[in-house]
Amino acid sequence: MASDSRGDAQSENREKQTLNCQLPTTSAQWALGGSTPTFTSMDLRHLRYFQAVAEELSFSRAAKRLRIAQPALSRAVQEVEAALGAPMLERNRRTVRLTPAGQVLLHETGIVFERWDEALRRVKRTAAGEEGELRLGYIGPPTQAFLGRLLSEYRRRYPRVSIHLEERTPERVWEMLAKGRLAAALTRPVMTTEDLGLRTLLLRNERLGAIVPGHHSLAKRRTLRWKDLAPEPLIVLARREGVGLHDAVLAGCRQAGFLPRIAHTPSLVGTVLSYVEAGAGVGIVAECVITPGVPLRFVPLQPESSVPLVLAWPEDMDPPPVQRFRELIQEWLAEKKLWMR
């Protein structure tokens, strides 16, 4: 033990002699000193070394704590002081004390490392898809049956991911995806999908059918042929709001050999239902529109025609939060949780 004490004392004496040769000893000397290293010459290692000395108030104990040679530790602290232009420590043969400036630096260094450690944790969480942002576009009626439940589960699994929702028409959704304003979307394909550099995951194909009031003559039928609609005034979603659905209706009528009598083309599916309830005609919609509480009858059309619902995302931009969202959807598809009867 005596040998260790003499060794520490000798090391501190050598260190003091070295510091006396290299460092100014008064405030005036610091102020009038020569060229000063820039702040950019310091790095986190310098601050780690200073923090250890400031907390231990001993160069020898700090060196043991850091598992480095004491001369290297002394040089690092000197570089910190030179870069800041002021002494951080008061040294004599027996003690090491913090100067007022050193006390401030120790406090701020603790904050720096807390922020740095948190930054590292956030980077790791973001890389794993556990933190970040999910900007999700969607179309309303086709996603009503599952979107709330899906997002609730996603938030439960990834509470640090911020979710931003944008309800738009299919065409607008694709446009926002292509421009990078959305990270992913639940929507229907449009004719230009392949040209936009987007990838899709099919969620399901939704049957088309006629929707009529319960007292309508067609309401008692189990299925309808397309040509049964020839004498009826039809109510179809406007093409600008749903090109896939609108074009599928026109194609079904054309293949059945008649030109449809389009009575109304509203911009919202809810307006289609209102027109039907008012007796203005027969609506043609996807099966997702019929939910409990809707006082209308959905009758599937034959031959069967359908419109797809997909998850879409940019091919060249697939951040971790989108990957985790897609994995959750694939999991629910496999377990048949998206559409619960």
C-alpha cells in the first residue's frame, strides 16, 4: 500500500511539473496567451476525460476509471482548457479542485452526455421502426371496417411513432405518394400506378353490387345481372373521385350490351346512399359500403366485377415505420383480422 501511495504521489508530482511548464497560471496569462485551439478540436472523448477528472478530483483515480494512461488524460484536459481559454481545474501537490468555469463545464457536460445517450437510443429505435413518423393516406369508406383497429394496434406496438392521417380521393392519394408527401396509403389503384414508381400489397378485391331501398323490386333478388340495370337510373361515384370504381361500372354495362342511364355522379359515397334512400335511382357501389345500420340492400352483380383495395408505398422510400406497418397488415391478413364479421 505504501508503495502504491508513493507511486500516485510521484505521478501527481510529475504531472504538476508538466502542467506548470505548459499552462498559464493566472487569468491574465490565459487572456494574453498565444494561439488557442478551436472548439472544433475537442470531441466527446475530451469531455469524457474532463468529466472523469472533475468527478473524481484526482487524475490518478480518473485514469484508472477510464483505463487509460495518466499522461494521455492530462493532455486531454489541457487541450480542453486551451480550447476554452480558461482553467477548468485548480491543481496543487495535494488536491484538484474545480474552478467556477469548471463547475459550469461539468454541469453542461452531464447534459451533453444525457442528450447524446438519448440520441443514440432514438437512432436505434428509429432504425428498428420503433420511432419516427408514419404519414398515411387513405380513402374513407373502404377502410372504415378496420383502419381504427389497425392504427390502435400499431400505436400499442410502436408508441413513439407519430401517425399523421390524410383522407383523400384515390387519385390524390397516388399523387401525394409520388411526390413524397405520404409514406404509405390505403387506396384503390389508378391507371398510372405503374408509371409512378410505387409498390402495392393487395388487401382484397371488393365485389360490386347494386344498392337499393328495402321496398325496391330488385331488393328481393339474391344476385342481379348487369343487364337488369339497363332500365334503371344509376347513381355512380364521380370519376374524378374514384376512377377505378367508375370505370368498372361502365365496363360492366358495356359488356352487358347497354349504355347506362347515369342519373347522378356525386363526389361522396355517402351522397350516393342518400340519393338511393330518396328513391332517385339504383346505386352501384363496392360491398364495403354496406355497414350495420345502413337501411339499404346490397345485391351482388353477375358476372362478378370487383375493385381492389391496396396498401401502396414508394418503391425508393421504405422507412422502418412503413415496414412495421406493412408487417402488421400482413399479419392481420394471414389471421383474417382486417375484416371481422
